[in-house]
Amino acid sequence: MGFDVFISHSSKDKAIADAACAALEAAGIRCWIAPRDIMPGTEYGAAIIDALDHCRVLVLIFSSNANESPQLRREVERAVSRAVPIVPVRIENVPPTKSMAYFVESVHW
């Protein structure tokens, strides 16, 4: 897999995540973002796991949508278990839920 950054985002924040991806890629940083990088015929969950297992950093697009997403919590948890650095990008001023805070409160926002 040829990428550096896994972009974790709620589908409701796709436009912002796509803009972040475009900015990073314009700077020469290779990104993986769903659904763009999930190959046709590949199981969604398996593709996420493979990408998380091969990324160098996870960029979390954090919003109220992300905060409530069980899928995002699983992605963040997987990154933490693999010692992948997490870079949260807060796009709304909302406090993390307790479940999300467990994983990201020690990270600089």
C-alpha cells in the first residue's frame, strides 16, 4: 500500500475530509480515504483494517458526527492498538464522548 495517512471521518463530513485529503496530497502526502480507496469487490471492513494496519498516521476529522460514530471509534481504537499516531482535526467545538475521549484526550488538538 502506497500511502502515509489514513483519514478517518464521518460520511456526513465527507466534503471536509475530501478537502483535507486534497490539501495533504497537494503537499505530497499520500492519503487513504474511504470510500475512494476501497477497491471494487473488497469487503469494506477488511479494507479499513488493511489500511489502518499500514498507515503511518491517522488524521481524525472530528465533529459531532464523528463523535457519535461507532465506526470511527473502531478506527481510532485500531490505530491506538497499533501505536499509530493520531492527529485530530476539530471542525466543531464539541467535547469528545467518554468513549472517544478515552482514545484522544491525551493528544494535542
